[in-house]
Amino acid sequence: MRNDPTLRMPAPHRSPTDGWLGTLEFPGYRAGSVIARLDDLPEVDPHHLYFDLLLLDEHGHTQDNHSGPCHALARRQPLDERSRFVRVVAELVRHAPSSARGLTAIHQALTFVRERGVERDRLIVAAQLLDDVCTESAVVASLNDVLTLSLGEEEARRTMSDVVVDLARTSGFAPLDGIDNDLVLQVSFVVRTVGKTRARHYLRDVTDFEMVPRADMFGV
């Protein structure tokens, strides 16, 4: 029942620059400092669309990019599948790029979704690839977003309060005072206690949520 999309709460606050780009046929979506978009380059691949992920600097200029044929999207697929793809990929990597290394560390995850798509099982694999190479703060931000999108902030805090209590008891690590009122601190405690590469799997087990962005979270 907790995974029922009718129980979703309003999405958390997003950057004012977030939003759709491109066209219905070749859509793009900006999430924070990244833009995921599709294009038509038949001379590169006559059977599939072409994918670009751009990392923007603070002035909105392209700092880095990852591009290539999108084997996950054949040209014959419906237009709404294209919008679904770019929105989910943009949200998946919203917090992942490094200001120092750009997209270098996450090329493997980007190649994976470009080749394999964003169905649930594949998205879980892609998220794990990101968690392996991203900073702890990026993992915390990603998990915080999914919890808020899935439950709403108040319910997410209540759910995580129980998780923190149980984890503190079994791990022997005491959380900080006042953690019950701060979702970021709650998620940070989990990430630091079980490790950033295990945190997404751990929270999936204890909350019954997949802990990855899904198209239905965004009305796509």
C-alpha cells in the first residue's frame, strides 16, 4: 500500500531553472545543473535517438557533457517514453556531478542508462553505480529527494525517525540531538552508519520504497 502512487505528496522545492526544454518530439529536461535531452542524428544511428547530458556551470554555460546513441530508445517508441526517459535520467543524476571532476566519475552510470533504459531494475543498478563513485553528500541529497517525493517531507521525517531509532539500537552509534526534526540529518546518519554504497539498499529494505526516481513521481 505504501507504494501506491495515489499516496504521493507534492514534489519538494526545485530550482527555478528546472523545467522542460526542446520539443515534444525531441524533449529535454533541466534538473539543477544538468540537462538531459534527446536529438535526431540519423547519420550517427538510423535506428535510435541520440542522447546528450550536459553539466552547466554557475553561469549556465556547458562545463562537461556525455553524449552518444541512445540504444534504450528506438525511433518507433512513443513520444511519452522520450519525455519519461529524459526526466528520470535528469532527476537520477541531479546531485551526482562533481564540481571538480565534472561528469567523469559518472560516465559508467550514464552509459548504462543510455544503453539499457530506465525501467525499475535497471534504474536500481544505475543508482548503485552512482552511489559507488559519488560523494557522501550527493548520496544523502539523492536519497532525501526520493523520500520526500515518495512520502512528503513530514511523513518522510516520521518514517526516518523510526529507521534511525532501530539503526542506532542495532549499530551502537548514537544519532545527534535534534535529528528527529531534520530529514537531512536522519538520512546522513543512515549513510554514515551503513556506508554510502549500502544506504540505498538498506533504506529500500526498511521503507518498502525502491529509493530511485520514478516517472510517476513527476507526473510523466
